[in-house]
Amino acid sequence: MRRRAVLLATPALLAATGLLRGRPAAANPPGFRVTWFNTAPPGSGRVGARDVTPAGDGTMWFCGQRNGTLTRLDPRDGSLRVVPLGQGAAPHGVIRGPDGAAWVTEGGQNAIARVDPADHRVQLWRLPERFANANLNTGVFDGRGTYWFTGQNGIYGRFTPATERMEVWEAPRGRGPYGITRTPQGTIWYVSLAGNHLAQIEDPESARVRIVEPPTPNQGARRVWSDSQGRLWVSEWNSGNVSMHDPRDGSWRVWKLPGERPRCYSVWVDPSDKVWLTDFPANSILRFDPATETFLSFPSDRANANVRQMDGLAGQAWGGESGTDRIIRIEYGL
């Protein structure tokens, strides 16, 4: 199935309606600059802007879960290129694949979607009927070009683009598989929100899973990201912690987010191994420095921002404010 993109907003329209907006420099911590990009003109309806990823050319992809789209934002002028993903689409996660395309966990159609970076054509590969309504969540590529993915209704799977082979398995503890990551050593790990654990794809051939128990019971492990050393950083939704597991020695470390009742949603580790997190009750993005064990907060200027999975590149942290239909960019090291 193939579809083409439509242009939603031009730079002139964005400027006229105030869709491109930056926070005054005086409000930023030294060395940081925050900019918000609105994801739709006024009156166009909810987008549900959520997971983001760099497209590799200075633009950013983000999922529109409410309107069933994948959109390409050009931060140089604020323009948006909107790609409809199909009838009933509700995309959750997006990553850039080794082929340069955007790969999407498309929960609404229970499919893996590929959006071509040149012409924005959409291809869909649906999961087997046995795994209908998998509630697809997040994907990652391994070193061989195989795409691994999770589904909250108790599945994990892989798709091999070269052969278009789709394989899906029941998760060993049922419901909950959520975030997934690849380490520099090439290992694949995911976390289970409902199952409260970390899991490794121990054998890529058989897809056998090894469960690793975090030290905090019922922590609600939601997202996971590897740093440059292969240490696994886990956002804990229920406990409000960020934890770190080192597979080299099996150790864990745990830090509580600031505030009375934090709930840690996203985790992204930047190229300098600083850890970026989101806290829904605090309405903030947090930057954690493992060397000093200190947090730096970037609260939204609008209520209920609800920033979903972050991503970025050197000097830039990005996130989707699903509650305000904006994309946020935090430039650092300025």
C-alpha cells in the first residue's frame, strides 16, 4: 500500500499564525535555548504529536497519533510535510532505518510502516491475524538490518526488510512490552511497563528472551535507552525513578526524579551521555548528569505538555508535546 504526502503548512502561513515560536532567551538556563514548533494551523484539529526522530538531513519526523499521520518538520522555517498513513492509523513510534527511511510502529492498522525519505510513499506490512490488536509501541534496528518491535498487548517481534518476513512471539510475561533499544555492543533490550522488568533478546536467531529484574518492585519500566558504554537507562513510570543497569557486571543504580510525585515517561541519552527524561506531573523535561548526579529542569510554558519519547542529535534534544500539539527543541552547549 502506497500513499503520498501533502503539504500542510508553508513558512508564510506559519509566520502569519504564530506557529513557530521560541522562548525568550532570559528564561533559559545558561548554555541552552528552547524553541517550540506548533504542529498544525489553528482549527485544523488535534494531531497528537508524540514520538520524534531525526530524519538525517536537519529535519525531524514525528508521529501524529490522533490524526494518523507522520510529519516531517523543517526547523529552519517551521514548515511541515504531512504523510497520511492510512484509514484508522494511530502511529506510536518512529525511527530512522539504515536505508534512511522512517520506520513506524503503526498501531491503528496493526502494521509496520515505512515512509520513503524521498517521495514519502507509504508501505505497510501487517502483523499476522493471530496477533491482531498488538498495540504496537516501539521499534529498533539491529546491526544486520532487522527491525525489532514491541506491542503492549504482550508481543515482541521482528521484520526483515530484505525478505519481508514478519515474525511475532508472545512475550514471556504477557502484557507490557514498551520501549526498546540497541547497545553499541549490538544487543537488543526492551522494557515491560505492565510486567515491571527489563528483557534482553538473548539469542537473535531463536529470539529467546532473558528477563532481568530491576531493584524497585512494580516500578513500571516504560522506556529504555543505551549510552555509549552499553549501560541501559530505564524510565520508571510508577516509581518516578530513572535507573541504570550495567550488563557488564549486572549492577543497578537508581535515582529519584525531583519533586513530590514524579512519573518518568521518556528517556533519551545524548551523544555526551547526558540523560534526558520527561516528568508528566512536573510538566517538564529533565536533563540528568550522571557525573554530578544532578538534574536540570525545562518546564513547559503550557499546561499538560506530556512530552513523549525524546530523541535528538549532538547539541539538540527533541520531544513531542502530545498535550499541546507542539514539538520542542532544546539546544545545548551554546
